[in-house]
Amino acid sequence: MAQINSYTSNLDNKNCTIQITYPILDPIDSKISEKSKARLNKLLRNKFFEARHFNDDVGCNSKFRKVDKAYYMEIKFEITMNLDSYVSMVYSAIGYPAGAKKTSITKRGLTLNLIEGYPILFSELFRKDSGYKKILDETLMEILREKGKINEIEEFEVYKKKSYEFALTDRELIILLEGSKQTSTYEVFIPYGRIKKILNKELFVD
């Protein structure tokens, strides 16, 4: 298990106040090489600071005037899996104008190979010869229908992408979906057993 600390930074941008809490790999963690830690900590900081732009069209926008309502954004993370070789997380940008009851939540996933010092790509989760995209999309459609998010197959087109934002747990693949009619990201939890035949066995142990 990797040793992970957190650091909080506050930014003010005209009418917008942003609080960013991001993870850093502990410098004294001897299980991870110094080179990998430096590379991944730089990546983490960049990713989390990029997240402040997720909701610019809502309210955290430099074009807003002083007379506009104040807008607040909180960026935070949740570790979903922590192993010696891999760490996975979901990080969120939660934005809301002053006085508003409803927030806008945009989520992204990030999974790190701690040994090699790089983020794992969506395509690396699956066997190359498995036809994984078709099978995964069919599984996503089934789950969305089970959850009542869609009624017809055609409705899935608003969510469908070439690759998806994702995170991992010890039992499930989390797919983070955004539809054109949504104001927040929707999380789909897929048990590994449901997609076992397409998973990359080098990453997933039976």
C-alpha cells in the first residue's frame, strides 16, 4: 500500500474562490523510486489544477464581472484502490454559485502505475484481441437500463465515447459518464466478474 498525503491550495479568481485538495506520494515511501514519485507527483498536481477549468462555463470564469454572484469550487479526491503497484482515485470539481441549492459535479478518474511512474490508459485495462469496446458498451447499456437511466438502446448514444474516464476498486471498474442533459457525472460500477473475459490479466488477478 502506497503512503499518500494530501495538500490543499486556495485560489481566488475575481468572483471565484477555488479550494484544491490533491494527493501527493509521501517522499519517505521507499517502495516507490524517487524518479517515479517525482513524475507522478507532478502529474497529480497538474491534473488537479486543470480540474478548476471543468466548470468555467458555469461560473468560474474570468469574464465574469464584479457584480455577478460569487462562485465557489471545491476540488477533492477519493482513493478507490491502493496497492503496492497501483493507486486509483476519483477526483471531483464541485461548483456552486452563492446561495444556490444545486451543485454541479464533474468527476474524473486516475489510475497510476507506481512502479513504472505513469498513468494507466483506458485501453490498457483490456485484452487487445477481446473486442472489449463492443462488450463494454453493451454492459454499460445493460446497467444503465437496470438503473433506469435509459429506456432505449438509442439513448446510450449521448454517453458513448471511444474511451471513458475510469477508476478501479478491488472488485469493480468505475466508469464515469457525462451526458449532454446532465449537470453532474454519473458513476457506473461494473463488477469485474461481469467483464472478466475482456480484462487484461497482467493488471487483474483472478
